[in-house]
Amino acid sequence: MRSITILCLFLYYSIDCSIAIREYKKEDLFRLREEVREMFQHAYDSYLKYAYPYDELRPLSCDGVDTWGSYSLTLIDALDTLAIMGNYTEFNRVVETVLQKQNFDADINVSVFETNIRIIGGLLSAHLLSHKTGIKLEPGWPCNGPLLRLAEDVAQRLIAAFDTTTGMPYGTINLRSGVPPGETTVTCTAGVGTFIIEFGTLSRLTGDPLYEEVAYNALKALYHHRSPIGLLGNHIDIMTGRWTAQDAGIGGGVDSYFEYLVKGAILLEKPELMSMFREARLAIDKYLKKDDWYVWATMLRGHVTLPVFQSLESYWPGLLSLIGESDTAMRIIHNYHSVWRQYGFTPEVYNLGTGEASSSRESYPLRPELIESIMYLYRETRDPILLQMGEDILRSIQHSARTQCGYATIKDVRDHRKEDRMESFFLSETTKYLYLLFDPDNFIHNPGVRGTVINTPNGECIVDVGGYIFNTEAHPIDPTMLYCCHEAREGINISEIHRIYKILEEEDNIQFLTMIEATAKKNVTKDIESKNETTLNEVTSKNYNITKDNSESKENKIDQNEVLIKTETRTGYVNIDGTERENSKNESSLRDIVKERIISYYNNTNNINSEDEEIHSSIDNKTSGDELDTEAKVEVDDIIIPQKPQDAESLQPPSVTKAKEAYKLLPKVIQDFLNSDWKRKPKCEPQRMLERIRKEKRYPDHPDVNEYKYLLTPAPSFLQRISIAGEFLSKKQLEM
Ligand SMILES: *[C@@H]1O[C@H](CO)[C@@H](O)[C@H](O)[C@H]1NC(C)=O
Ligand SMILES: *[C@@H]1O[C@H](CO)[C@@H](O)[C@H](O)[C@H]1NC(C)=O
Ligand SMILES: *[C@@H]1O[C@H](CO)[C@@H](O)[C@H](O)[C@H]1NC(C)=O
Ligand SMILES: *[C@@H]1O[C@H](CO)[C@@H](O)[C@H](O)[C@H]1NC(C)=O
Ligand SMILES: *[C@@H]1O[C@H](CO)[C@@H](O)[C@H](O)[C@H]1NC(C)=O
Ligand SMILES: *[C@@H]1O[C@H](CO)[C@@H](O)[C@H](O)[C@H]1NC(C)=O
Ligand SMILES: *[C@@H]1O[C@H](CO)[C@@H](O)[C@H](O)[C@H]1NC(C)=O
Ligand SMILES: *[C@@H]1O[C@H](CO)[C@@H](O)[C@H](O)[C@H]1NC(C)=O
Ligand SMILES: *[C@@H]1O[C@H](CO)[C@@H](O)[C@H](O)[C@H]1NC(C)=O
């Protein structure tokens, strides 16, 4: 059997001997899968033993080292692999560990790109998977939760990088102080165009449109700067929009831009992103594709500059399978696999002219891209040759990369020398894709036949029906959850709102009706705003005690503080010229408080009446003095406060007609309220930036914005079931 297989592998490029390809029985797959699990466990345990809390394990010297940011990178990056492999106890333990971190405040310069895909991606994915592992979920999950808040904290630290003339981000940021002084304005294409999955997810889950719009704007900026023949270069100046490296290709420096166009289109249901990809694809196929290889060419004329294959390009066949082009993808992957077989690994750069690894680019840092494509294609075609390729990869890594304490980068694929590095993507991607290849029944592969019903503030929704979208660091995102939270904020359930309203009124004496009336007649707003500051003070402090009504413990207090402090983390940015920007004031508004109020209401509907006087008074203390001053300066916008608070008690319940009128207004009012709330206050820098982006409208919308048919192009079967990208399924729909 073995010799036949080998013979066959030598021949299968010229002769069709797929019949002789080794057969994989269920037991074989199981055995391979368990071997991958052991591989992961060996590397992971070694990381914990020798390297944690450093970023990465050094597999030869058996110690740890900080590489991308001294934030225990490997731990966070590997987290969801634990869930996918079913090690829930360890997953939960690590979540606890990660959550000991309140935020990512640190004086370190980090790569915006890497921090986004590894840290934000890892946290978001763990947040969304945590319902499977028996971890205690916060009310409001998946639209709420501590891992989500941590991910948002990181995103808030990265967002200042996008504050540039073109809207394309800087490559580096200091987690504490923003863009470092003197930072280069040149960023690679992938460093500009690889945010929409994580940032889109964040926006859809939290309701804050900032992230998605900023990421989307950066994508449009790249598209806008494409060459007349439709190609993109490798590096661009984010201030001038001038290309500083004009080689066009699909590999290093560009790769995940294309990946995110496709995946972003599917995940967020944005057909125009798919159109941008299709247009790019035409140019790529015309100028870069040579016999099922892709080369590099000048972006202006399409003249070939580098006839090479890069290891990083191996993601491309997997991407093609996502848009239903598995036949082309299979041809390409045979090419790529032939390089793997030549060396037992793919070198970083392979010269197609000489048929050899390029000197000085001959390493293999345990990259996942080839196995990633193999997994996608196997899922789509079930061609056993792909399992064979996967097993090849497993064998090579086991044979040449394994060390006593982990797995090592191959320094030179020609002699398999090792190097003292194990990048975190070995645990987050390489082992995960291998495992998923050999585990066809994994929940990740669910073709839409099962689902989990969860309760959200907006009612029930169905999640975990498959169609997971992997970010470029292999962190899976469940699209249904995005729609679940998105829906929750788009469609307001009026009877639910009625309940909120009643609670608010009963408990707080906030005159919600007054708010409604005032919002209906916008003129009133101005009157109130010009009113005496003392009035505002009184009301603000009043609402302060209210905010904490629900608190049963000190934890809640901390929670509230976090909300307040959160806005502070947005300050401290540095101007383009390196000077410190003026710190914005402490910001918090009635709106925050009411929002919190609504959340806490959902948090514990039963305990609404168990108010705690002690907490009241302690908070009263807190809101006195200086703090009150800053509170008073907060703009109240369209949330209207009763002009004379003392009148509140004497107000009569509204008459029937009045109540009816109020009901008519409620949805709009609540909608405005929630929308404006989640958009946050205009005072903080990111919000200003967002407003500027909106106002400038620098890049026109792609004409295909509403061409949803482009999302229905022959997608692979595993995506079709959720009618592309996890629409919001009601229980009724599922029953039908
Ligand atoms: C889960 O991971 C921990 C830590 O690596 C390990 O000790 C344990 O054996 C794993 N459990 C399973 C079921 O794999
Ligand atoms: C971050 O980069 C800036 C500019 O290069 C440098 O001045 C600063 O010392 C760096 N900070 C750290 C913590 O490395
Ligand atoms: C709105 O909420 C109420 C009460 O919570 C619930 O009974 C009703 O089914 C919901 N309506 C919709 C359309 O979800
Ligand atoms: C608002 O004020 C403007 C001018 O002050 C006035 O013309 C308009 O009628 C007012 N609208 C309402 C609804 O009171
Ligand atoms: C503001 O309130 C203070 C104290 O209640 C009062 O003395 C003052 O006249 C008020 N100013 C205005 C403009 O209403
Ligand atoms: C809230 O605090 C204010 C100012 O400290 C106080 O006057 C008021 O009585 C408090 N309200 C409640 C309901 O405790
Ligand atoms: C903001 O308020 C917090 C307390 O809530 C305080 O510790 C902090 O110093 C304030 N920051 C500024 C910039 O005023
Ligand atoms: C919700 O409840 C959890 C625990 O029950 C608590 O930790 C959290 O602070 C609460 N959140 C809010 C906003 O009240
Ligand atoms: C509030 O402050 C007063 C005096 O400043 C103090 O006596 C009281 O104990 C404080 N209350 C709480 C709950 O901290």
C-alpha cells in the first residue's frame, strides 16, 4: 500500500491515478486528528511551562521571549484552538487568566496589523465561542461580555492609527500614547486592508459603528488608489496616497487585503466588497497569473518583475473555494504542493525560473497557509488527495520541526536546520487547520443543520449554525451572532421598550415621557441646553444614584467605573507632527447612565426592587466635588431632562391619549436614543475622526453597494445553508 502511494504521488501530475490514492477510513482520520491534538498539546504545554507570560516560546532554548507586544500573545492566540479541540476546562481557565487583565494599557509600540488579527481576533473569537464551554455568560451575551470589552479596549487603542489624511492607518502604534512621534507614514497594503472582519464584528456586536466605518473607509481608500489597470502596489504612503513600492502580487504585504474583501463581503453582507474583489481578480488573472502560478508585476503596466511563488500565497486556493471556484483552486494547490514535496516544506520564496528556493528566503516558519487552503478545499470537494497532502504536512513537521519543548521554525528548507522561534500562529492556525482537516464532524463544519437558541435582549436568536468566517489568523467568527446583535439594535421591540420605560419611570423618576415630548419638538432641546448649569448638576447627580440602584456588590461599582474610565482611554493621542494632543475631559453623560441602566435592568430583572441604600450614599459621596463639575459640562444633546426635577414626583400619570401619542413616538425616540448613545460623544477623538470621515466622503461608494446577488454567486455548500453569511434566523424560521 505504501509503495503504491508513493509511486502514485510521483506520477499524479501526469497520470490520473486518483483511484490509487490512499483511502482514508474514519479510524485513519481519527488517528491523524489525535496526532494533531498531541502536537498542539506538546507545543502549548511547552509554552505554558517555559515561556508564559512572554509572547512566544523559544523551542530550542526552552524559554520565552517578547516579540510582538509583551501581551502573552501565544496564550491569547491559542485560546480558541482549545475550544475547537474541545478542551473546555483549559479554555475556561485561560479566559479567567486573560480577564485578570483590565485593559491593554502599556507603553509599548506594537504593529497595528498584528495586534488586530492576533489579539482582537483572538479575543473576539473566544468571546463568541465561550457559550460552548460552560463558562458563565454575562447577561446580554453575545452583544456584551468581558472578552468583548477587552477586545474593544484594544481596538480603541489602535483606532488613533487611522487618523490620517487618507484614512489609511499607520503601521505602528503605542498602546498608551497613540502614534509614536516620527512614525513612518508608509504602510503595506495588507496593513491597511485587514481590519474589516475584526472591526466589523466589533461594531456589529457593540453597536458602535466607529470600527466598521473606519475599517471600511480604509478599504475604500485602497480601492480608490488602484492603478489604471486595476492592480495594487505593496506599500503606500498613508498621508499622500503615493505608492512607495509598486510591485503588484497576491502574496506578502498584500495578501489579506484580498482575503478580507471576500470574507468581509460574506460576513457583513457587503456586496460591494465582493465587487471590489472581482475587479481585482480580473487584473490579477490578466497580469499576474501564469500557468496556475501567480507572479509579481508592476502595478502600472503589469510587466512581470519577480517570477516567484511565496509561501504566503498559498491562502489563495482556499479563498477561491470560498467563492465557488474549486476547480481552479485544485489546480493551483497541486502546484503549491509540488513545492512542498520538493523540500518537505515551502520556502518563503520559491523561484519559478530556477525551480529552487530563493537564497536568503529559504525558511519555513511553520506557516499555515497551505494547510488552510487544503482544509477549505477538502471541505468542499472531499477529494482524498487533500487528506494525503495534509498528512504530508503533518509528517514533515513532526519529523523535522519537533523539539523537546515545542516546534521550531525551519531555518532552511533545503537542509531542515532549525531556528529558535515558534510563532504564535503555529498554535492558532497551523495546528487548528490540520485538526479541522482531520475532524470533518467538528462543529466548525456544521453545514447549517444544527443551531443553538439563545436569549438576547431582543428575543431569541439562533447561533452556531456554521458558516464560520476565519480571520486571517484563523480565529473563527460566528456570523449569526453578528446578526443577532445587529438586529437587536436595529429592530426595537416596542413592548420590550414599554417595559424599559416603565421600569425607568417607576424607579428613577426619569421622566421618559418628557424626553419623548422634548425629542419630538427639537426646539425644546435648545432651551434646556441654555439653562442654568446648576439644574444640570442636580439632575446629573440625581441620575448617578439611580445608576447604581441595581448594584448588589462592589463588582457592579467597578463596572460602572470602567464605563466612565473607558472614555478616558481614548485620550492622549499624539498629533501627526509629534506634539501631544490636548487631553479631552472626563466624559460621561446622562445617556451613558441610562444605557447602563437598561443593561443592568436586563442583567437582573428579578432584583430590580432590591435597592441598596448604602450604595446610594457612597455614590452620593463620589459624585460630589470636582467630578460633578466635569459632569456638568457634558452635552446632553437630545436626551431631555425635566426642567425642574422636584416636579417629577408631582407629575400625574399620562392620560390615555397622551400615552397613545407617546407610544407612537417611542420606537423612534428609543432608536435615536440607542443610536446616538452607541455612537458616543462627539468630544473624543475617534468620534471626531469618524465624523470627519463621514463629512469628507473622500471615496465614493462602490456602485454595487446593493447588488446582493453578488453574495449569491456559487458559494460552497457549507455557506449556502445560511443563505450567505448567517442571516438572523428566528425560531419560527427554523421550525419551518
Ligand atoms: C487540556 O489542556 C491542559 C493544559 O494543556 C491539559 O493538561 C489537559 O490534558 C487537556 N485536556 C484534554 C482533554 O485534552
Ligand atoms: C516607540 O517609538 C518611539 C518612536 O520611535 C520611540 O521614541 C519610543 O521610545 C518607543 N517606545 C517604546 C516603549 O519602545
Ligand atoms: C417583544 O417582547 C415581548 C415581551 O418581552 C414578547 O412577548 C414579544 O414576543 C416580542 N416581540 C417580538 C416581535 O419579538
Ligand atoms: C422651532 O423654532 C423655530 C424658530 O425658532 C420655529 O419656527 C418652529 O415653529 C419651532 N418648532 C416647533 C415644533 O416648535
Ligand atoms: C442660575 O441658578 C442660580 C442658583 O439657583 C441663580 O442664582 C441664577 O440666577 C441662575 N441663573 C440663571 C441665568 O438662570
Ligand atoms: C441623589 O443624590 C443627590 C445629591 O447627592 C441627593 O440630593 C438625592 O436625594 C439623591 N437621590 C436619591 C434618590 O437618593
Ligand atoms: C476622570 O475621572 C476619574 C474618576 O472618575 C479620575 O480619577 C480621573 O483623574 C479623571 N480624569 C480627568 C482627565 O479628569
Ligand atoms: C451584570 O451582572 C454581572 C453578574 O451578575 C455583573 O458582574 C455585572 O457587573 C452586571 N453588569 C451591569 C451593567 O450591571
Ligand atoms: C460620605 O462622606 C461623609 C463625609 O464626607 C462620610 O462621613 C460618609 O461616611 C461617606 N459615606 C460613604 C458611604 O462613604
